[in-house]
Amino acid sequence: MRIYLIFSMLSILFEIGCSTSHQPIEIQHQSKFAFKAYEAQLWNEAVFRWNRVLQIDPKYAAAYNNLGVAYEALGRIDAALQAYETATELDSDNKFYRFNYRRCRFSRRVAEMENHESKD
């Protein structure tokens, strides 16, 4: 899972770098703060910051993707899937969002199968 989070964080860097020049200053501030929270593995803080971004711009696909990464790190898989799904709905051409959504769905299915097998 750690490798996937690293890959996801790389997509965050890409998104922050590509989008900050035309974003409102508050979104830039919250995004940078959220990324620092990622670096420090302060996932609850990152969730808070990405939700702040989404209050400002509820159609910001990158924020949903990044929120999904934070939720996934916290083990909140259903919330992560919802965030990833929203990101892919808002920007269906983004391969990072689609990858994160599919990977998280696959990981959940594997965990469910393992859990089911352990009960048998």
C-alpha cells in the first residue's frame, strides 16, 4: 500500500504544480498546507485541508483525488472510493484519478475476499 500512496502523492505534486497559477489564493494556500500534511503523514489534517479546498471549489477534481489518498491512508476505504469516483467523474480523462479509483476498488475486493476466506 505504501508504494501506491507514494504514486498517489506524485500525482498530487503534478496536480499542484499544474494548477496553482490560475487558482484562487486560498485554494493555493490550502493545497500547499495539505501537501505539507501529506509529507508529515498527518492524514486527518490533509483531509481537513482538502475539504476546505472543496468548500471553495466543489468541482476541483484534483482535490477529490487527493482527499481520496488521505482517506485511504487512514483506512477509510469507502470514503476514499467516493472521493476517487468523484474525481474521475469530474475529469474522466485524467489517468491518475482513474488509476487510483481502480486500484482502490481492487484492493477492497482483495481484502473482502481474504476476509471471507478467513471466516470459512
